[in-house]
Amino acid sequence: METTVRETIKNTTKKHLKENNGLLFGQCLSAVGWVGGTVPELTEKDGLVELSMADVANGGIVAGAGLSKRRPIYVIRYQGFNWFNASIILNYACKSKEIWDVPCPIFIRGIAMEGSIGPVAGSSQHSIYFKMPGIKIISPMTPKEYLIAYNDFMKNDDVMYVSEHRGSYGNSEELNDSIADDLDLVLFPISITRFEAQKAKKQLEKEGYKIGIANILWIKPFHIKKEWEKAVIKSKFGGIVLDDDFTQGVASNLAYELMKKTKKNFEVMGLKNKSAGFSKDTDNLPPSYKDIISKCKEIIKKKK
Amino acid sequence: MNEKFFRLKTFEKASYCRYFEEEVIKNLKNKNIKIPTYVSAGQEFIAASIATICEDLKIKPWIFGQHRCHSIYISFGGDKIKLIDELLGRKTGCTRGMGGSASIASKEIKMFGHDGLMGSNGPIGVGACFATNHPTIVFMGDAAAEEDYVLGGLGWASTKNIPLITVVEDNNLSILTEKKVRRNWEMSDVAKSFKMEGYNLNDDPIDLLKHSETFFKKPCLLNVNTNRIYWHAGSGMDGDKTFDRYQEQKKKLGEEAIEIDKRVKNEIEILWKQQLEKQ
Ligand SMILES: Cc1ncc(C[n+]2csc(CCOP(=O)(O)OP(=O)(O)O)c2C)c(N)n1
């Protein structure tokens, strides 16, 4: 059986605790499901540490642990909890190296999911971190990408926000870019929208459209690959940045960078500017493949 | 530890802190120092006593102070020249001019910087202490202690039984708002309710020594009542009636203290003069 993202996280974490004297902090880690099966069934003796429910303080406790040589991993079960957890991490851990020359590396596992879970627990919140200095943001959706994130963390001494999505945990396949010189549009999807982008591309191609995909793994620093730039410049209608967060954060910022570089038009798709309710009708979900298809057709029609 | 030795050693440390701060005041007034500056004159016996106790225990703790931290830095052996340079905004300062007065740090004495959000050093100190199991001291003000995250961190420190001392330097003021306006409870009671050792005491060094038995054996909190002589920031004074522990101790200790006072005053004045002459 191929290794899934879930198993990759679990195995990497086990190694981190058992072989690297690492720590893993979080709330209710050992409760039902061990965080979607991503946390190894270990104890505090092994470095698996249960925190209390004081979320703001917990961010501080983990920042303090970051000052030791033990490179804490911090599990934030729903990304919305970052509104409380991120304050001391962003204001202390992320600035420590620059102000005091004291690195404070932390690997923050922010976990997203969606669908009838209301205004806090749903979707990604990586935009909270985006504007601040001293942080790297990555959103791995495949086993290999997860290892890229972890290895980069171990090689350097940065604070890293890892924007995970439960929808990727069962995935064992790599998601490759598909880029060409004669595209109508290039999709730049982030997080869970990468899977929907694939579906949308397939469907649109059946209908005769030429759609490219440039997968955004690194959100910060955001590096525009040469081949992406070339494909967009040669494309007919530019691109769309797709996100699992509100559009007025990461998505708009990356679209701006892409627009500046390529002088082509960019649109953004992500969560709507409204609070999510629990019912199906009031929810606020990331763009589905159907939404993406409609948007692509709308852009192409308008510009033709 | 011999009580007289302890008193004199602590007085000497306090003397360095006091005369350092007197020079800071002069240089604030003549505008050599151009940044917001938090003077700790009046409160120096807290850090001085605890640093003397740590030296006697042969423990070099990790230290987490907040904005009013010159006395902590000096008492635990921080390089005074580097602090002068820091306050003057020089690259040779203890945090290369980045930290100013409020966010000083020193790798040599394991003093970690403060981010400017009061009380954040509470949970940060708890996390560092837990991860290393190394003796750790968190110093904060009576206002910072009210931050929700300080309380959350303290509760967890008690649960994990870590070698942490939390020192609340209780000068009764949050900028100028008195404690009784802000709350009707004491931090020592909060500590006790978290099932850790909690004490409410004065900044008399002997009082601090008496409460040091459990230091680093289990988590404890000392709420130490003290007095801030100068304004929250800057060089102004609210009046000259503030009780001054330094003068009280000098009088109590007599000749030997007067000698120390004179020697240290001279030494610190020369140190500042020399640093100011360097460009
Ligand atoms: C989170 C946060 N809230 C408010 C402030 C503004 N502030 C700076 S110092 C201060 C009072 C601090 O009083 P205390 O903690 O007792 O220390 P002291 O100044 O008396 O030494 C306040 C309210 C701040 N720096 N951080």
C-alpha cells in the first residue's frame, strides 16, 4: 500500500520525538482519533505533551519551548483557533532571531477541514500569519511535500506555519504542475483547492479549453517559478489564485505578485466575505470544481 | 548563607542598579537617551536579592523579564557597558540597538528579551522551563500579572511541577492606575488556588531570603511589594515621599554600606562618562 499524508505525518512525528528529542504540544491529542491518525500513540515521557485549554498561554508556552533545542511541533486542531494561539508566536517566536539573535523554531500544524462546522472551525486561516515577518508558510497536500516541509524545518531555524487540510490525509499521490505555452488560463491553487483544480481542469479540457495548473506549496516566501511566469505570459487570459481562506489575505497578495510579474490579469477565488453558518445553505466553502469551471468560462467569455 | 554577607552582597548589587539608573535619569534629561526608557530605581532590591540567592545556590537560571528590566540585567551580571550602549542606540548595545530599554537580552547571562506585550514572558518562561527542566525565573509587574495568558501559563506550570519562580514586582501601579481600581484579589492567592507556593511579601532582602527555601524545587510565586521612584517611563517623579528601600538599607547597614555606596557611585559615573565620550 502506498504511504498517505496521514502516515507520513505520523511517522515523521514519531521520529521527531523518539530520535531527535523533539516535543509535540497540543490539546486533547490522545482523545478520539489521535488528530485524524496523524499523532503517534506516545506519552509525555516520549515528548508528547498535553496542554491545558488556555489557548493564548499555550502559544506562549510553545514559543518558550522553541527557545530550547527541542524544536516543538504544535498541533492546532482547527485553523480558526489561531486567532488565540498565534499572538505570542507571531510577536515573540517569529521576532526572536531578528531582535535578539536567538532562534525560536516551531513547526505549527494548523489543520483545516470544512463542511457544516461553523464560523471558527472551518477552512484555512494562513492569512493570519501571512503579513508578519519571521515566518515561513507552507501548505503540503502530498507525502513528499510534507517531507519537504519537515526537512526544511529541521535544516533551518525558522518558525514554520504548516497549513494542513484533513482532506489531504488520505492522499498518497503527488500533484504535479501542468504547464504549457498555449493555455487559456493558469490556475494557482492552494491547499484543498488543488484537488478541485485538477477535477476542473479535466472537465474543462473535455470541453476544449486549455487550462494549466501551478501548485502553490510555499505561500511564504512565495517564489514565482520561471515556467509559471512564462506560461502565464503566453496564456490568453492570465490566471486565478484559488484558496481555502478568505480572499482578502494570501490569495489577493499572491495574485498581486503574479500580476506584477506577468502583467496579465489575475482573479482570486476563496471563501466569501461572510461568516459561515452550520447548515448547508449558510456554510462558506472553498471553491468547488464546479465553481472553478464557471469562473474559468466566465473569464474566457468576457475577454473573447 | 551568612545573613550579613547576604545583606551586603545584595546591597552592593542594588547599589550598581541604583547608580546606573541615576545616570540613566541624567541622560534622559539631557536627551542623550532618546528612546522610551523604563527605570527600575526603587525596585532594585528584588532582583538584587534573588540574584544573590541564586549565586549562593550556584544556579544560573534562565531569566524572562519585561519592560522594566535594567535591574534584573545588572543584578544577574549583565555587561553594563553594553546596556549603556543599548540605551544610546548603538550597534554595540546588548541587543544591537534593537531592544532599547524595554527588550534587552543577554546570551551571557541567559536573559531572554521581551516582545513588548506585557505578561507574554509568563507563558514563554513556563514553556522554556518545561522543555529544558532548567531553573527559570519570570519577572513581571503587578499589571502584567493580570493578563489572562499569564494565569493560564501559571496553572499549567503548577500542573507540570516545573522549577520555576514567578516574581511579581508589585509597585501597585499600571502606568498610574492603582491596583485597587483594577482588581480585588492578590496574585499570591491566585498562585495558592493553582496549588503552588504563593507568597505576598516586601522587598526587604531578608524577607526574600526567608521565602527562598522552595526555590527551584517546585513552582512558586512571589508577589513582592515595592516602590517605583520615577515615572512609568522617563525621568519624572510623582513626589519625594515614596518609600526608598535603598536609603533604608543603607542606613540600616551603616559604615560598610556607605563605603559600598561611594565606591559604586564613583565607578558607575566613570563608566557612563567613558562610554559617552566614545562616539
Ligand atoms: C498586552 C499589552 N497591553 C498593554 C500594554 C501597555 N502597557 C505597557 S506597560 C503597562 C503597565 C505595566 O505595569 P506593570 O506590569 O505593573 O509593570 P510596571 O510598569 O509597573 O513595572 C501597560 C498597560 C502592553 N505593553 N502590552
